[in-house]
Amino acid sequence: MAKFRVNILGSGSAVPSLRHLPSCQIIDFRDKLFMIDCGECAQLTMRRMRLKFSRLNHVFISHLHGDHCFGLLGLLSTLSLHEKGGTLTVHIFEEGARMFQQALDYFCRERSYDIKFNIIKPEAAVIYEDDGLEVSTIPLKHRVPCVGFVFKEKPKLRHLKGDMVKFYNVPIKQLHDIKCGADFVTDEGVVVPNARLTSDPDPVMSYAYCSDTQFDPRLGEVLKGVKVIYHEATYEDSNAAKAAPRGHSTAREAAIIARMAGAEKLILGHYSKSYENEDQHLAQALEEFPDVTLATEGLKIDLL
Amino acid sequence: MAKFRVNILGSGSAVPSLRHLPSCQIIDFRDKLFMIDCGECAQLTMRRMRLKFSRLNHVFISHLHGDHCFGLLGLLSTLSLHEKGGTLTVHIFEEGARMFQQALDYFCRERSYDIKFNIIKPEAAVIYEDDGLEVSTIPLKHRVPCVGFVFKEKPKLRHLKGDMVKFYNVPIKQLHDIKCGADFVTDEGVVVPNARLTSDPDPVMSYAYCSDTQFDPRLGEVLKGVKVIYHEATYEDSNAAKAAPRGHSTAREAAIIARMAGAEKLILGHYSKSYENEDQHLAQALEEFPDVTLATEGLKIDLL
């Protein structure tokens, strides 16, 4: 079982090429799949990567440019032909919900499952929560309203110290409270501080998806504490002048954001089709930040 | 230069699989490209097959099911990012024109070329003509309004008999009329019949694309004279009961249509994803008709 894995389905920019497909990632969090962006051919790449349609219940669309959503209609239709059940939620800007609802009503009238649209806004907000995970939007600076998504594990329970639990004879029914941080009071009224019964929980993993955006130093602040950052890197230095006017970043700028945020790892993607390879992107990012991975179709990155 | 070539970009049915993409073909007629149907990933397959975007000016959509048109928006957007010029005409039912126009106005506002919608109807009609080619619609019997497309070379000029032309001293300016079938009148008023000056023109090639349709014997009549027929073959005999209720055909039924039409060659496609291979489709079609080819992604069939 994947604990927290990033699957790269598409790492190209607007125009798909023979090397890269348009944007799409799938977060596999404890075997639930969360798709981020859905460029054309996403459903086919899901199949190639053996990511099960039945485990997908949430799709997050960062903004309404075609290379981030032209695969959605095909995916949603195919899910119905696969007789998916339950509910799938598409987190999307209002205009997108309106358009895709209309298209679904025409092309996919009889559905085997419910499609719910959760309207997101270009602001910081928690948009999804379950027992173990929280997903938030963060505003990005692009040519149209656009958000990034931060996937963050919920704080984990503290680890019991088995010998101490036995020593104080803690009843089983109190163990959960103690894992949550409560002190223990013995029958004699003695307070045993939690720190004597438990050790620190495992650290919390977090992942931020930031595409598309121009270089925005505020993002370095907003992402403070996030461990792994995916940041678009449409260009490398020789095309730096094109980046900001088009609402995009260079690989170096992405690395500066990762450094500002104090991240542990940076993943680059959304490469312009004009490059024959991304060697320069990697080299230039490494000048600013030590741990850089180039996203590429089919790559699976285990964060835990 | 391709004289008249069928390129198979997608030969699957509704659900793309690891073996087949949704429907798409490109007719290369004397280096002009004509796309028929545009399932998801068509633009990527065009690139893989090295079919040049710049040579594509017509797209024909047979009906408004997603597996025949979900690649259109991505293709039209990419053409603009490639700075295509001129005009591209999409031949499509009215409802499709309305929907795609709306989507283009949102996702592809600034275009480098003009997109024109030519509204087609579920009836027999000539919808495109140029010096060498004529394209017509033929109504098919599917669950929604649906047409096939017949691509037919225009009648060619008769071949001059060089020795006879010289013998009668035919002036150059009259040669075109004679190639078109005119008799020649000498200065002395003697009529030289055309048959003495020319031999028969090359035969005219024709190709019919018939997807999606249930078995319809009338189609065998309508297609009389067409040399090469692509006919959908979603199922083979063991699933024959599913075919008509779903508006589809078996491979055997496709072959019966080809036989009724007196065609020279049959191409099968639009296979249900439930098959591991199409051996049965081929074998059963061959029991009814002698020259059968299985369409498959990447296949190029030269008709001339």
C-alpha cells in the first residue's frame, strides 16, 4: 500500500509533445487516489500506470486552461462506462463547474455515479478533509485565476511507550486519549505526565502542487513548513525573459521558492515544449537548492 | 507524396484501452489532410505518425458521442499555439458546432487561424469539393444522429494517344477539351471521334467511413460503387446480440455490407474494449468477404 505517493501522469506545458503530456498528477494517499489537473490523455496514462479508476474520488483543477482540464470530460465519461459507483468530487472554479456540468449533461447523461462540483476560489482555504489528510488551496499568480494545492497529513498519534503503559497499568480504554496527548491519572490520584508514557509522533508529510505561476516570493512564505514542493519550471535561464509576462517561472525561480520555504525536496515540471531535454532546468535549479527531481511521465515518488 | 492514403489514428470504441484509442482517421489526399472523427489523444497520435498540423484544414465529425470528438478542443487549441494560419473547417452537427464554439470562445479566445463550422445533417449530401475530391455524408443508423463520409476522387481526364494527336496535328489549346472527352474537328471539317484520340482515364478511387452504425442493408445499396469501405465492427459473433440494440455491428455484418456494395476492400475498426485481440473479427469477416484489413493505431493504407 502506498502511504503517500506522487504519480506523474503529465509534466509538459500547453502543447503536448512526443516527450511530455499536459499536466496531471495523482496523489496516492493510503490507497485513495486524488487527481490534480487533468490534461488530455490523463485517463489513458492512468491505465498505463495501473492506477485504478475505482479508487479515484476527487479531482482538483488548478485553473481553466485547456492543458489542465481537457482530459476531464473523457475521464468522467470513461468512469461511467466502467460502472463506477459512489460520488466523485471535482474541485474547480465556478465557471469550470458550469461548463463541465453542461458538457456532462450532453455527453454523459446517464451516469453510474454522482459527480459533485466543489467550487473553489483563488484564495487560501481548506477544501477537503478526511481522517488522515487535509487539502488546501493557495492562490498562485498566473494570467487567469489559479490555485496551488497543499496536501498535508493530519497530525499523527503519539507513540506509546509499552513498558511505561504496563508499569502504570493504564486501562486500554484510556490509551487513545493518551496517544492524543492526555496525561494519565492513577487510581491514587497521581498525575503521570504524557511525556512519560509516550514519545513524539511520526512527522507529518506535506506536499504542495504549484502550477501555473510566475515567480512570487510570497509563495515562499506561504509554503513554509511544506516538505515537498512541486513547482512549475516552464523555462530555464535563457528564456527567463518570457517567464513572468506569460505567468510562468524558470527552474531557478522554482528552486528559490523551495529554498525560501525551507522545503526538503523540489519537483520540477510543466516544461515548455521548446526544449529537447530538461538538463539545464535541473542544473540551474541545483545551483539554488540541493534536492531537485525532474518530473516525467510515469514517475512515482514515495514521500513516505 | 501520398495520392490517397488512410491513416488510422484510433480504432477502439467508447473506452480507450492500452490497445486502442478512440476513433480517428486522417485521409491524406494529395498531401491535404482530412481528419475523420477526433477522439481523445488524436493530436498526440498525429504527432506520433508525423502527420503535419499545417496540412490539416478539414475535420469531419460523424456524431456527437465523446469517443468521436473529445480530442477536438485540444487539437484546435494546439493548432493555434502552433500558429497555424488560414481557415480550418469543422463539419459537424449543429448542436456540436454550438457547443464547440462556446468552448473555443472560453478556452481558445485568441486564435491564429479561423475556425469555420459547416453544419451537416443526417442525410445524403455533398459537403466538400475541390479540384480532385468530393466528400459526401451518408446517413447511418445509430442511437443518435450519425453520418458516414464518402471520399471520392473526381473523374479524371482521359489519356491522350500521343501518336494520334500528332497524326491529326491537334492544336495544343484543344488538348484539354479532348482530354475531357470532346471530339476533334479538322480544318477540313472532318470529325475525329474522341475514342480515336484518347484512352480511358484512370479509375476513380473512393473510400467510405461508416462508424457508428448497426447493420443496415440499405447501406449496402448506398455504398454501391465505393471501392474501399471502413465499417465499424464493435463486436464479433459471440456478442452479436449486443450489437443492434447498442447501434453497433459485428465484423460479419460489416463484411456482408462490403459484399452487398461490391467493394474491393473492407477495413474493420471501432472494436469493443472487451476483446484481447481481433482474431475472431477478422476470421468471421473473411467468411463473408475476401479482402479484410483490421484497422490498428499507426496503420497507413495506400488506396492508390
